[in-house]
Amino acid sequence: MNLSLAARIDAARQALTNCHLCEWHCGIDRTRGEPAPCKLGSETRCFRSYVSMTEELELVPTRRVYLAGCNFRCRFCDTGPTCFDPRAGRPIEAEPFAADLSRSVRDGVRSIHLLGGEPSLHPHTILELAAAAESPLPIVLDTNLYMTPQVLDWLDGVVTWIVGDFKFGNDACARRLAGVERYVDVVTRNLMRIAERGTNLLVRHLLMPGHLECCFKPVAEWIAKSLPNVRFELATGYVPCWRAERDPDLGRLNAADEVAAARRHLRSLRLPTEAAIHE
């Protein structure tokens, strides 16, 4: 994208007055505090931040920055309900926060990992942080991939890695467990768009109890067919969080046979990342 950083900031700020940043396409004026599916206004807040060594080797140590507000309501969210509250944490002021992140990089942090909530709902703030930093920040966007293409355009060249959570293998599970529509079409479109641009891309899938056939297998098979060279990681250490304990499927750990079956299927697909399985 050829727009300058300043022009992108202006465009992203203007977009808040008629919000189509994600596939809800609510059209809400976030600058006036109107109710929206994500409940966000124009303010971005950080409700948690710390240095972590638990990400991929290329990214650690990483500064994890959690931005409040989300357009999903995943029943098993491990940061819910705090992450859903747009008023959680402290407001981000671009210049001092960018200076703080820059200090982390000077001190040895290799990446700035933006999580949530859903950080793609805050493109204006991400761009403002990039503009205010003393040198380019190594930003990692950890996302549910439900953004509109415009957001990817604005963040092109600003974000160095995208970590995409491909959560569900069908729209029915996405609707029931996260409350979103048209999930598979949106996520696969965005993954193809990211891959075509050559942005560093990592796709993750959390194996959920009872969702081996309906979610894991379709996700893994789509990756093997459509993006066979993209790094894919399967997380098997699911723990019931938030409302999951009341769900008939999700209120337990993965069974050993489910994990073993997922591993076998992943090996059969011959993905280059078949060994990328996390407990």
C-alpha cells in the first residue's frame, strides 16, 4: 500500500465514525459512543502487559500487550470476560506508550505482541504507535482474522508478523461458540490475502474437546490444500475457561485419544510444520 503512515492514520481515524473495521459491518460511529457489537469507542486501552518467553523462538523475548475490546464472544476465552470490557485497563497515549515499547526493544525484546480482545479493532492506535516510535517497532498482530481487507491494507508494512487463530472449521460452531457469522469465508479470504503479500504468517488452531471432526480436521485440511507452505501450529493443551465449563463439549480437557487422532491426521497431511504441536 502506497499511502503514507500519516494518511493511513487519518483514514483509520475517519473510519471510526462509520465503523466497518470488521465483518460485523455495524456502521456505528465509535467517536460518539454509540453501541456496537464490540462495545468499543475511539479510545484504546491496555489491560495487561508483560515480557514473555512462551512464543515462537523467532519472537522471544516478546512484550505482550493486551488491548481491551473484542468482536467475538468465545465461550472458552482465556482472557474473558476482562478482554470484552472496552473500559478495562488504562488508555493508551501514543507517544509515551511508543517510547515505553521502544525501551523494551532496546532492552532486548524481539517483538511487540499485540493481543486482546481483538487488536485489529484498533488500527488507528497501532498506526499511531508506529508513527510515534523512535524506530520501526517489530509488531506482531495476534488476531481472530475477522477484519475487513481495509484494515490489512492499513497495517501492511507496519506489522511484521501476523499470528492468526483459525478457531473453527465451520460456520455453525463459530456461530454457537463465538457469536459470529460467515466465519470460514472471512478467515480464509484474509489468510489468502496475508499470504499473497508475503507477510510473515503463523496460523494456530486450538484443539477443542468434541471438535476434532467439525473444527480441527477442516482447518488443517484447508491449510494443507490452500497454504501448504504456511507455518501451522496445533495447540492441544486446552483448559476450560470462562463459560466453557457449562458447555457439554467444552467443559473438559481434551481426551488422550482425541489428541492422538489429531496428531495422526496432521502427520497424514504432510504439512511442513507437522511437528509444531504444543501441549
